[in-house]
Amino acid sequence: MTRLSVNINKVALIRNARGGNLPNLRQVAIDCEEFGAEGITVHPRPDERHIRYSDIPVLKEVVKTEFNIEGYPNEKFIDLIIKNKPHQVTLVPDPPGVLTSSEGWDIPNNFEFLKELLKRFKNEGVRTSLFLDANPDLVKWAKDVGTDRIELYTGDYAHSYESDKEKAIESHIICSKLAQKLGLGLNAGHDLNLDNLRFYANQLIDLQEVSIGHALISDALYYGLQNTIGMYSRLLKKIN
């Protein structure tokens, strides 16, 4: 079964809006796991508009399933990973100032930088993942550069799902088969939701993890956090 990692960035965004500690991010992470999440994802950005760097050691202390930190690898981010050693680091090519992560790595043009950085993280005992567009050529590059896993960017899939879901998922299926053949772990994320998640998870080969934040937290406003996590978790069960 594919693991559900809950991205709690939007919870931190609400907290920061009032400058206090409501909602309590630490307690939300604990509760998400209690409610069935199999991982917690955060994406600290340089402006700390949601997750703060000071949140990381607090969350590292309480997360009992899998702690995934994603972000752009500037020096501050690299130091954060080395000091806190999450279970997984997901490298995302979103420089400071962008609203959200909307594309994957151009590995050929960043090959030496990524190769050395991935090696450094792996030497620290941190599993590595690269955020990629669903392009088979990039999957091959990911193998060569030395990452443990890839995370397929699913924003384009989500955008095209209603008009032609078969076409929208085609390249993702190809990439999943290739990743399995090459021995790469497979994650996915961005704009997955209650409408498009089951089809996606049921079509891909050996999808190990999805990270979902914006849609899940939005749904929780209506359904409650515990019920919403259960709804997403049930969608990840394989159907024949």
C-alpha cells in the first residue's frame, strides 16, 4: 500500500497569520500520525512564510513514522538537513520567491551539483529523493546522478485529469515502470486530491509514497482532520 505523508505547511501558514502558536504544529503532527498518516512532510522556505526553520527540531523529536523535509538546497537548507537528519530529504528546484513547486529538476544541467549533494546526504544516513517531471529521460538521469528515489510532479496530471485522465497519467505509468526497472523508489505529489488520487495510485507501479498538503488541509475544514486522513488513506488501497 502506498504511504500517505501529510504536508503540514498550510497548518503552519494559519499559525503564522496570528503570530502565536494556534494551531500547535507539534500537536498537529502527532495527531496526523495518530489518525493514520504514515509520514509528515514539511517544506521550509527562505521567507519562513509557513514552516519555520525552528519548527524542524521540534517535529523531528515527535514524528514517529517518517519525516520528509523538502526544499531548495541553498546552504541554510543543507545545514538544516545535516543537523536534523530526517528520514528523507526531497530536493526541489524552486528558488526563493516562488509561490509553489511547479516543475522538476533539470538534472543534466545540475548534474555535478546534485551528485555531490546527494552523496553528502546519503553519507549522513538520509534517504534522498529528487522532484521530477514525468519524463522517462529524466528518470534515467536520476539513476545516474545517484538518488535513492524520485518524486513525480503531479500538477500537470491533476490539471488534465478531468478532460482526459488516461492521457494525463500515461507518462507517469511509463516512468513508474522505468523506476522499478532501474531500482529507484517512487514518490509523487502536487495537487493530488480526493477526486484524482485513487486513479493515480492504482495505475502506477510500486508507488511508495504520496505527499499531500493543500487539498488535504482544505478538505479537513469540511470533514475534520481525522476523517479526512482516513478518506485519503482508503483511496490509496489498491483495487483490482
